[in-house]
Amino acid sequence: MQLDIGSNTLEGIAPNWLRARYLSKAAGTFRRDIQIYERFIKGTPLARLDISEITLSDGYDWTEWLLKKKPDMKLRYWRNIHGTLNSLLAFTG
């Protein structure tokens, strides 16, 4: 498990992903993506792992952390977070 922040991590890819989202999405969607990224993805161990090394177990660990951070999360809120993470992962290629 590599914890370097580089171009092969979600944190390394995020600036380019955010630029692409800015150009392709509505302002409200873009703002939501920034808020979700900053609050729930940036700085987490998942975001610092090399993308090629991310496993399903890492996703489960991140989800457990997320539910501890926001235990009263509604399904709609979870779907927004899930959608943002999926978009970021899809951008990685």
C-alpha cells in the first residue's frame, strides 16, 4: 500500500478532474463536487493510495469512515458522495 500523493492518486488527479467538471457540468453540480471532494475524499487514505492499488476492501474502509463521520447521512446525500467518487474514479481512466 503506497501513500504518496502523486499523479497516480485521486488527490493527484483531482485538479484535472475538477477543471474538466467545471467545463462540462452546471455550476451547482460543480460546487457540490468541490464540497464533497474537500469534505469526504481529500486527505483520506483512499485518496492517497496509488489508483492501481485501490481494492474493494479500501472502498469498504472508506465507507465505514464516512459513516462514522456522518452517521445521520440520508440516502440522497450518500448518492451524491458516491456519484462524485465514481466520477473521479471514472476520470482516472
